[in-house]
Amino acid sequence: MTQPFSRRTFLASAAAASIVPAASASPRSLLSLFEKTSSSYDWKNAPVIDLTRSPHAKLHPVPVHAVTITEGFWSKRRTTNLASSIPSMRDELLEHGRMDNFLRLAGKSTAPQRGPVYSDSDIYKWIEAVAFTLQTSDQPELHQATQTMIAEVVATQEPSGYLNTYFVESHKPLRMEYPTQTTGHELYCIGHMLQAAIAYYRATGDRTLLDSGIRFVDDFLIPNYGPGQNQKGIVAGHPEIEMALVELYRTTGEHRYLDLAGYILHGDPRIPLRPGQITYMFCGIPFTSRTKLEGHAVRAMYACCGATDYYLETGDPTYWKTLNTLWNDLNAHQLYVTGGVGAREAGEAFGEAYELPNARAYGESCAAIGNMMWNTRMLAATGDAKFTDVIERALYNGINSGMSLDGKTYCYRNPLAFDPTNASSDGNSDNDTIRNPWYDTTCCPPNLERTFASLPGYFYSTSPDGLYVHLYDNNAMDWHLQDGTALKLRQTTNYPWSGDVKLTVSPATPAEFTLYLRIPNWSGKNSIKVNGAPVSNAKPGEYLALRRHWSPNDIVDLTFDMSTQLLKANPAVADDRDRVAFQRGPVVFCIEHLDQPSLTASDLANLTVHLDGATNTHFDPNLLGGVMVLEHPGTLAHTTPDPTLYYSAATAEQSAPKPTFLKLIPYYAWANRDPAAMEVWIPYLPA
């Protein structure tokens, strides 16, 4: 599929392709085909997205199990994820009836159906988090609990292959009707099921959940839905199924799963859709007709993920052109400094270009995760560090802020300013608090858990000529180059608090290859040495290619520029005019009124920053689990007592502004103490 063509031509060609079921293809024969394919599939060594045989992938991610994150910044988060987040979320899922929905259909519970139409996906994302955990460590109790859960899930599958706990009984007539497809999340749920099933299969070799997912696709979906004359059309409604089908294709080798993903991405004109639906869902028309990011932010990010996956397998240039157009829109107009996306609470949606409010920012945790997932795929297609810079920005800030430090409460939205005396304006929160242990729409908590569980798989990739180093933290990689050369690499660092990183490179035998080191775009001055000898040509925002003959225990020393940066936004971003944000390394900082002596929440608006002041930094091991703290000179202004809504600019202030020092903490750590006012973008006084 290399030339643009019309939707009618697409549907005609797709109808003749393998996504229309052959009359002779029985479910058992299809499963036998999978069994033959899987016998040669290296499931134990498959990464988060398996690009091993993807013809248009420049980079191949390293498996999760090949990287051990050792004591340091991310090990704390991952330890908490395993010890606290995953177990407590299982308790929440059980308490709120998510498994009762399955048990009732198997005759093991009398509890009524609970939760929204997409509740099944909460279970699947939790299983996926467990799966990535099992790829890095043995957890017998967690493994057994998940096995039991999987058995209870697949027990509810109908003989037709259909599996969903909402569209049953009185809701059964609504299954896959066109209005249901736009809002019912049936394919969204099965997409998450497939992703969880694939991850669990790669962790354990157990195909129980995967076989069930394949039965849904082979026995229910493909025979009845698609481009054929005797089939009903498909609209994703909430994109997710697309990337799941592509990953299923990568796992099984069954090409019609890829074809089905392409058909869904292209849209089906037989389905009646209103313009507002097409905008909000970010699907329903050819993906390649999109020119900007709009509508529901998570839907848009997941659609971009699926489209990039499709490109990685097909090389369709129209997809690549569209993906780059959308990425440029993201980077130029829609990206928060925290790596979050989605400006509006209404529709959890993108706004217009430069519409990036702070207090009203939605910045859903799932959207930041989707941003990271999309950029991971774009990176794999290109090896371009600009995508890795976005991954790092989102990961350290807009994603990491989504989970509390104790791992038990979560932010659904991640604003860049907050006043605890007002409601959070989060429609998913019942009590107006910004962090909660549970949301009835609880998509974000297990999504965060699966992200942190899979994190080792994002650090490295191989290419035909060497190894790419994407992220920095203490870890040990034990893998091999694409030519089979066994390679160990160890990172020793105090990143992100320090810019010093030591890499110990140890091929099993001396070998020539290229080590690609990412130079972050925020690091203006860099020092790189190989075995003590300086290396030049390190450019911010690029990978530095070190081609040489490597021997065991070769040392690469990196020093990145950790100077604190005061950032200004494009003047078109109205909320950020005459304000600055603080960034040090990959970490964005904020102020909470709790850290400013004798200030109340309402006083935070009266603080200003001196642009010509020097920022002092120190690490406080006793604050918020151990964080870098910034102190910067500023001013505390005093307004007239009880000012009216509007008053003359000539009105004298009660007293002169008072010099002070602003204390800033990492944005990811906000809202982990008593309720506090918070700001990322702070007004400044010109130098």
C-alpha cells in the first residue's frame, strides 16, 4: 500500500483481502495456524512492542527482562508500583465490582453490573501491569492471583467468541450497533485485552487470555464486521484496537490482523457519523486526512500510536506524512512543558493552537502516557532524538505526577496551577480532591502501573550497526547486538539530580559497533570521554554516534549541563505571558505555598520571580522522598486591603513589595502533602 487511493477503492481492495473470512476457514484451523506460528515465535525475548520483523523500523527495542533498573531514581517508583500500587489497585477493582461483572456471567456472583461501559478494560490494564512485572521478576503470589483472574475472565466468553460484561442481557441488542460503536468501547476493551494477553504470553508463555482474544477477533469480529458486502462496518469509537491488532499480527504472523487495523484506520463511509463525532473520536475517516490534533486527547494519541504501528509494518508514505504533520502540531502548539497533552476538561480534548491553560489544564495521565507511547514508535521509525526528548519530558513530569509517592492515589488530570480552596473541576473526582485512590472511570491508575512496570523496555534499542541509549538511570543491560554479539552495559549515575553518567560497555568479545548516546536537548554544554579521552561533536537534541572497536569494561563518561533554566512560552500562550517555568535537567519544577514561609494559598498569586537572580540548588533527602530543591530570589507583593474587583492602577499599594526567596520542588511531587496551592508558571519582574 504505497499509493494514495480513494475510500471506495480501499474498501473494494480490502473486501478482496484476507480480512473478509473465507468460508472454509474454521475457528479451529485458525487456532492451529497460530499454534504453528507460535512454535517458532521467540515470546520470551519479545519487547514491549515487537519490531523484530517490522521492515520499516530503524530501531528495535530491547526486551523488558534484558534491563535491570538498579537502586536510583526509577527503582523507587518501580518498587512502590510493585509493593503498593498494583496490590492496592487489585483491591480497588474487586471492591468496585470489576471482577463481579465477570463472575456474575459465569454464575459465581449475584452482584449487579457495576461501572461504565469500559469497565472491563480496567481489569485488562491491571493484568498487563502484572505481565510486565513478571517479565522482570518472579512474583508467585501475584502470578497465581492473575492466573485465577484470567480464568474467570475467559469463562465468560460466549460460543460466538464475544466477550464483554456490559453488552449482555438487556444491553445485548446494542452490541456493535453503529451508535454503540461510537461510545460503547467494545473494541477499546478488546484492544486492551489483546495487549494484556500478549504481554502476559510474553511473560509466562501462557496463551489462555491470548487464545480468548484471538477467538473474539477470528470467530466474532472478522466474520461479521469489516469492508465486505455482507459485513457491517467498524468504527473504533475510542482508538486502541488498531495498535492491539498490529501487535497481534507481530505475535502471530497472521496478516489479516494488520489488514483489519488498516481498514479501521481508514474508516468506513457506510457508517453515518457527524462532524463532531469524527473530531472527538479521532477516527471514522481516513487517518491520512488528518491535519491537526483535535478532539479527545487520549483517543488522538492512541490513534497516532496505531497509525505509526501500521506505518512500521507497511511503510505507507501517506501515513508517514500525516504522522509528521500531527507531531509538528503537537510540538509547536499543543504540548505542555510537563509533557502533558489535552487542554480542555470539556471532552478531555485538545484546544486550539497555543490554548494551554494552567489551572484549567486537563492533562489527563492517560494522554501523557499516550504521548510517550506515540513518540516511542516515532523514535523506532527514525532514531531521531527529538522524539526521545518528548518521551523523557512526559515520563519525568506529566506521567510521574499521575501517581502519588506512596503509590496509592492518582491524578486523573494534571493541571499546572491549582487552588485547593476551589473545586478541582475534575468531573471524575467525587470529592474535589486532585489525588484519589479510585475513579469510577479508573483508566489512569492501571495505565500508570503498566507504564512503570514496562519501563526497563524503554531504555535501549538496537540497530543494524549498534546500540542506542535513550534514557539515563542506574541499570544493567544484558542483551546482544543484532549481529548476535553478546553485550552488557551498566549505567552508574545520580540522574536526574546529577548530570554525570558513567557507562561501562562490555561486549563478550572485542567488537566494532556504534554506541549512540542521546544528548538531551536541554543540555547546552556536554562533556563525553571514552576511556578518559575527550570526544567532540556532541550536539543537544541529537544522538552522538561513537563508532569504535569496543572491548570489555570500556568506560564512557558523560556530563550533562544541569544548570537551572528559566523558560518562557510563546507569547501566543495567553496563560504564560510574563511568566517563567523552571526546569533543571529533565525535571520541571513548581511552587507550593506550603514551602513559602508564612504564606497562605491565596498569597501564591502575589509572588514574582527576579529574572536576573541566581538559582540555588540543594538535595533534601528528607523532603518528598528525597528531591532536588530550587531557591530563587523574588518578591512578595501586597495588594490594597479588600480590593474591589477593579481599581485604578494609580492606587497606592499598602506597602512596598517584600524581597523573598521562592522555594520550588519537582512538579511530579506536588500534592503529596496537605492540600496546597501550586503553580508551574510564575510571574516575573523584568531584569
